[in-house]
Amino acid sequence: MVQGLILAIYDDEANLALLEEADLDAPTADLIAQSASIDILGRQGNLVPEEELEEGNLLTEVWFRIEAPDVDGNQVDGWASESRIRVREEAEDGTPIMGTVRRRLGSNADPLTSVFSEPNEKSEVVGQLEARTEVQIQDLATLEVWFLVSGEHEGQAVEGWAPSRFIQIFEDEVTGRVDRGNTGEFTTEFIEKMVNDRFFWPAVRSTAILMLIIIPTQFVLAIVMALVIQAQLRFNSFILYIFAIPLGVSDLAVGILWFAIFTQNGLLNSFLQTVGAIDTPSAWLTADSRNWILVAIWLAEVWRATSIVMVIVVSGLQAISNEVLEAAEVFGANLWQRLRYVILPLLRPSLQVALILRTILAFQVFAVVIALSGGDVVTVLANESYRQYFELRNTNVAAAYAFFILILSMFTSVIYLRAVRTQEEVAA
């Protein structure tokens, strides 16, 4: 959970650290923001571990360790870039074993190819070879290209070395941009993106409307159902079983069930046509009937989750002493008076728990909305978190939605704890 909250307010790729040298252990020279424009001032290859070669956006170059006679006839052993050696012969496994030095094109080009002590153009030159010289290839090394870049960060000119995995080079090969960073910072960017998302306010409105129409209805029905169970009527166990059926049905199954009722060829239209209320089937769940979709979600959620509240209320009723209820009845209190002045005040602890639990679940309503509306005509906050994570692949904005749901849940829980208090809690 903590990691999810951090994703909402922390961008771990906000900046790229530019190093003083082309070495991961070199000190940081400057920072430059992700997506910033850069100029390429130089390049250099560095050895990269094999396990890192599979990283995306990695620009590599291959160097050969060769043996050959130099221009003076002396045998030299060193490294040359793959771009300077043409492979002429390979082993059975495809490993190059022999090649020739390529010619340099251009009238001003140096005709000789330098051989270095290490696979790095900054290392010592151990010899020079003429074009077409035959070389024995002893080994090869794969290097990651590093770039010396310059740009601006917070209005200041910055310069330093960065690996190719963080850089996107444009076609002119002298300009580019920072593709991603490796240094994070706290930011409100993702929360701003969430608020500016075109689905944010519709999701807030739909979630608020559903809470306002679902929760009161559920509590009224749950209290009535609990009083019926508490009355110990005939077939009481069967009635309890009927009331508890929705507890064994998943959210998605409930959504599909009520979709089958409200769809154009569903049970509702079939019943209305049978009794002669309508001549042709009505389209209840379309973009033109958004209010009916809300009604369908309301009915589905009331049917699905009222039993949860009922179980909590029944538990609270069983804790109320029969002597207290009998005393109220002796003093002439009718059913409504007993409910208002005796039962509900004594149920406050249970109602607190039920209110908090049901509100948290209302903020998380998702599967029923998807089944009945597809998540587009009517959307809710949980659906937008899902959309950002799975469809748009934006984990940070998805975390911002989840963080917002958490804040709303905590805020409403505090309100309930303050508003629905026992006399002992008020006195304290």
C-alpha cells in the first residue's frame, strides 16, 4: 500500500543524473529533466554486463581483440572497433575468427586504423594497421555507448555523460532528448493529471450519486430485515437464508445477472410486454439512458450488499437485552418509539461499523458498473483507476486515483465516527 501511495506523489524517473565521466561510479555533475532537449557533444563505449544487454533502448557497439602486424611490421595485440574490421571467417558457432582492416573513405581520412590497449578510444594506442591487413580475432566485447550531452535544467546550462539507455538520439545524430530519468523527486504532476482527466469529474459525480442513493436505502432495508429476523417469526431460518443469498454471489455475477434483467431482450422488457405495459422492448442500458443505468446499478448494489449490513445489524440487535425492550413496551412505547428511542441508540456501535464498511465498499464499486455500463457511459473512481493502470499503462495516475479513494474513505470514516457516537463517547 505504501508503495502505491508513493507512486501517486513520487516520480522515480523525473531527472537524469549526468556524470562527470563515462563511468557509473563517477560523481554526478548535473541533473537534467526527463524529456529535455539535449545536444550530443561526444560519445564513448563502455563495457556492459551481459545481464544488462537485454534492457530496452540500449545502444551498443562491438569491439574485437585482434592480433596483426602493424605498419612497422611489429606484431600488435589490442582492440579495434567492429566498424573498422570486416569479418572474413567465422567458427562453426558463428564466432568471428579472422578479418581484414576496412579502408577509410574520404580524401582527408586517416588511412591507418588505430589499435587500443582496451576496448575504448580513450585508452592507449598500441599500434596502427594499414587497410586490408589480415587480423586474427581473439575475443570480442560488447559496449554500451555513452554520450556527452549538454542542455538546460531549471534555466541553467548543464553538461555531463549519460548511458544510451536513457537517451533518444534524433536522425541528425547531434541532437536528442532525455527518454527517461534515473533520479526521482516528489511531484504533484500525477495528481494534476488525474484532476484534469476528462473522466475524473464524471467519475466523482457518479460515485457520489451512487453513495447517496445506495447507502440510505441499504440501511433502511437492513434494519427492517434485521428486525424481521429478530422477531423469530415462523420459517425464520428460511427467511434468513433468503436474505443471505446475495452474500454468496460475486460482484461480477451480480452485474451480469442485473444486465440480463435490464438488457433490451431481458427479463424486465419480457415482463412488461407480457402484462401489456409496453408494445416494444425499451433500451434501458444505452448512452441515451444514463439515468436508467444509475438506477440499474443502484438496484444491483442494494440487492448485493444489503445483506452485509443486515448481518452487522443483527449482531447488534442480539446484544440488546430483552429486558430493556420489554421495559419500554411496559411503559407504553409502540414499535416506532422503541425503534427510535431504544433500539437505534443502542445500535450506534454496530451502525458505525456498518457505515464505515459500506462506504468504503461503495467507493470501490467496480464490477457491477463494468457489467451494466461498460465503464464508459457511467464511470466511477475505481473504474478510472483500472483504466489508467491496464488500458493506458499509467501506473502513477492510477495510484493517484487509488490515493484519492483512500483519502475520501478516511475522511468519511472520521465523519461517521464523530456523527454516530454513543453517549459514553460523547461524554469522553
